Amino acid sequence: MKTLSRLSIALLSATALVTPALADDDKIIVGFATAESGFMQGYDKPAQDAAMIRIKEINDAGGLLGKQIEVVNADTKTDRAEGAKAGLSVIDAGADMVVVSCDYDFGAPAALAAEGAGLPSFFLCAESIKAGIQGVGPNSFSASVLAAVQGATMAEWSYTKKNARTFYRLLDTWTEYNKGICDGFDYMLPKLEGASLVGEDTFKNEDASIAAQITRIKSLPAEPDAIMLCTMMPGAVSAIKQIRAAGINSMILNGSGVDGSYWQSAVPDLSNFYVPVQGSVYGDDPNPEVTKFNAKYKEVTGADPSTQYVYPGYVMIDVWAKAVERAGTTETAAVVAELEKMKDEPTLFGPRTFTSELHHQNSAKYLIVDTEKGKPAVVDSWTISAPIPVADLMK
């Protein structure tokens, strides 16, 4: 993206002039440069709440390296320029690690500030490969699973378990996350014998109408078995509503960005709608430990987890803290080296692997949530047949 490229240059110049506050020997500081306002707050706040639960658990157990973890915050306001300022703010406050917004596009400015200051950064739940070595730099990580894995999962699962053979690809070009979902779908579809792409189209998240795209779908000789819809909130609701209002009953497949029932009152009796999730917020997760976490989250925050994007916040602190303990220091190079040694590292929400080549997950077990008559529920689970190679992720 040209905007980020210009911003990257500005940030790297700015951070070269910034010296983080001297480390405090009595505490370890985690800086959250995340959205406390704007639409990204809906993704960032829940994941940050989960991160705070893990921080409290660590502190209550004696801390990290015998020190208490303290938190400093700065609001990005869901704005890229403000994100850069927020990153610099928490760095100046002495952060040993910088946590940034869930989405790559909105989290990158703060992550670039951390990179320029020689600090590790973790995206709360970004799922673009650029939220790592391939975009921000060698000290950047994400605790979530790549969007491409979501698209590949839905293609392979629907083909294998739902006998889908004809697919229509509908891409919202707004964010790298959306593009990543469709990239994973594009990677997997040619590997499915007898599956075919019968059409493809694009739209923009802010489009009030996708009537032209719907007309093209309805003009097909037969309704496709599945529509691979690569989008996220807030525009996803309008697109889904219009597809169903047009009488198109094909399976709608999407990424995790539309998990949650909070928006489904806008599409009454929505059915035949499927998303992959790392854990279920609907009280039916097959792992009882996830159900216990959901109860703890409600106890702490007063509300149930709204979407699966709560969970990567907890995982992020968990794996970073393990790396710090093993390194015996918060020094960046040592912590990054320990993170890159993790292979199938157990976490509450599934194993995590990081390497010197990839600071994301290119394979994962997903639960499949099916919404029928407006009620979402876990109906299956799926792990893609092989991890997606980094070379394919970078195409």
C-alpha cells in the first residue's frame, strides 16, 4: 500500500530519534498501542481484555522473571497517523514489548515504530502475512492464524464435507485481511479435483449496494454451491443481507472476521452461513478449558466473549511470556530467538509455531460454525491437508 510505504519511511526516520525510557529493574512493561475508539475498538478491546487476564494470571503467580508486568496504553483512534503516535508514546513510556491493533493496515504504523526502536511487537490478532517479517520486520509477530488458512480451510472443508463443487469468489478489496482470505481460497481450489470457479467479482467495504455483483451471480446458468465471501465488518453485514434478499441461497463461506452473533439481527433467520473459528463463543466448544476461559472472561469484563478474536490476545501474552522466561531477559534478540524455536507450543487455543521464516500460523485446526435460522453453532472441525508454503503466501 502506497500510504503505508510513505508512512514507513517517516516512522523509521522518527523512531531513529527516539530513545525508549530506561528499563525499570523492578517491572516489565507491555505497551498497548491499540484502538480505544473507532470501529477497530470492537476487535482490539476484547482481545486486549483477554491479554489482561493472562497478565494478571502471570502476576498473581509471581510475575515474569520475578517482576510484575505493568501496562501502558495509547489510543490509535482507528487512525493510521494516530497509530504511529501511539506506538511512539508507549515506547517513550518504557515498553519492553509493543502490542498493536488487530488488523495489519491499522496496526502497522505502531508496529513499525516498535521495529524502528528495536523492540518486539505483537499484533493482537492480525492475519495478514505482512504483520510479521514479510511486512513490518524481523521483530514483529501475530498470535492469530493467517487469513489465507481461513480461506483454504473453508474451500477444502466445504468441498469434502458439503460436496461443494462450484464456487463464486467475491472479494472486498478494503484490507489485506480480506485479500488474504481469497488468496487462501485461490491456493486451495485448484487442488480440489472437480471443483471449479464459476465467477468472481470485487466490491468495497463501504459500498452501499452490490447490486451489480448480485446480478452477475444470478445470471449464472445455475446457482453456485458456495460463495467465498472475503470481507469483514462493518461492510460484511450489508453484503450478506443483500445476497440473501436477492434470493441467493448458496452456502456463504467467510473468514473469522464475521464470527459472532452480535450483528445477525440485521439478517433475520440467516442460514447456510459458515465461518472458521479458533474457539467458540457460543458455549459449545469441545474443549472444556475454552468454556472455563469464557466464564472467566465474563466474570472479569461483565460480558461474554463477542467473537473468536478475544482469544489471540490471551495467546499473545502466553507465548511472549514463555519466550521471556526461556531467554531470561526481555532483550529483543533473545526473546525473538526463543519465539522462533517454538514448534507446536501448547496454548489454550491450539498449538503455535514460529520460525525464522514465518511469524504466523500457516496451518491450524479450526472449528466450523454454521448459522441456521439465525443461530450459530459448532458443527465440525477441520485442519487443512498441508500447511500453506510461505512462497505461496507471498504471491
